[in-house]
Amino acid sequence: MNKELRLVQPATNQDITEKMHDFAKSFLNSIKEADGFILKNRSPSCGIKDVKVYPSTSRVPPVSRSSGFFGGAVLESYPNLVVEDEGRLRNTRIREHFLTKLYTTSTFGEILDSGSTKDLIRFHTENKLLLMAYNLKELTILGRIVANHEKADLNTVITQYELHLSRALSQTARYTSVINVLTHSLGYFSKGLSKGEKTFFLSLIYKYREGIIPLSAALSILRSWIARFDQQDLSNQTFFEPYPEALSKIAKPDEE
């Protein structure tokens, strides 16, 4: 955060910069555990990157954009967690990414608590397709870390894994990579599906690519086939349900 920025109430001309710094420090220090944050869109205090910066309290145009004072403190204190503003979560793919990273990093937090090699291997195995959809390069690195050919101690392995997991999930998954995983998954069932079923699923992939339907629509079909064909190789892959299905629901205006 740029320390030269000041937080001033235009109506009273009161400078509350120090009060906000003190509040942010006190509040964030009081949090024992956090999996992620949803902050107010474009708020001078809570915005994360699109807050207007003005040269004075007069009615003049903004000169730049920045993070809010509290939002900036969150980003600095929790660089590996998912942080998003509520306005952007109306975008389907951004919301899917937020929830996926939120639940994935939360689950990995259990690995940090357990300190178990077995649990780390299980986590990596169950998230292979998900990581393939996000970042194939980082998936390869994570695989090497888990293999641990250098015989590093477990704390070092987990620390390195956490770093590269964060990098893998740092950006929204490219739809082309997601489509590759969807197509790859279809291959597990192709011999047991009718021509019509294959055509229908490929049409869902096209609609996802065009932004017509959310990813969850295609994933629900794959989950049904996993159950139908008892496909054990895919049954535990988090890619097919990275977060509870109920969270895919988009609130109606009267429910917001």
C-alpha cells in the first residue's frame, strides 16, 4: 500500500488514515484462521484494486486507482489466500475460481495441521485433474515435490508444496485448459456412451466455451457417468466437485 495515500472524509475533511491502519492491524491480528476474504467493491477502505484515488477532497477527477486501506492490508497479510470483491463475484467464472481456490486451500490447510506424508500424497492425487485444468507446469512441479527424490524433510516438502499450489491457483483457469480436462475425462466413458450422449456432452463443452453455461453444468453430467460406470479412477477427483454444488446457485434479486 502506498503510505503517502490518505483516507479523508470529504464531508468533514477529517483524516482517518491512522484510525483505519490501527483497525486493520487489530482486526487482522485477531483472526486465528482464515480461508479467504470477500470485500466490498471499490470501497476506499475494503476495495482490493479498483479504488479511485483523488488529489484532494474537492470535486475533481481521480488521478489513479489503488487498493483500499483495509483491502490492501488483507492482501499483504494473506498473500496466499483467495481475496475477491463482491462485485466481481457476479461473473460466473470468477465466482467458480474463487470457490475452487477457497475450498482447495482450506483442504490443504488440514494437511498443514496433520503434517502427514500420506495425507499430502492423497491430496495431490485427488487434485491432479483440477491442477491440470489450472496450471500444467505447476502440476508437474508439485508432482516432483511430492515424489521428494531429494529426501527433504516433511516440513520443507509441505512448505514448497504450499508455495507452488498458491502459484497454480493464482489465476482463473483458462477455459481452453478446462476444456482439455473435460475432453480427457470424456475418454473414460466413450465406449459406454451412445452417439447422442457424446454429442450432447460436446455441445455442453461448446456452450461453456462461449460462456453460455457455467462449468458446473458439464461437471454434473460427468459426475452422473462416474456413478453410472463406477469409474473409480475419477470418483475422488476434486475437479468434478471442487466445492459444494449448492454454492453454484445464483441468487435471485429478492434473495440478495
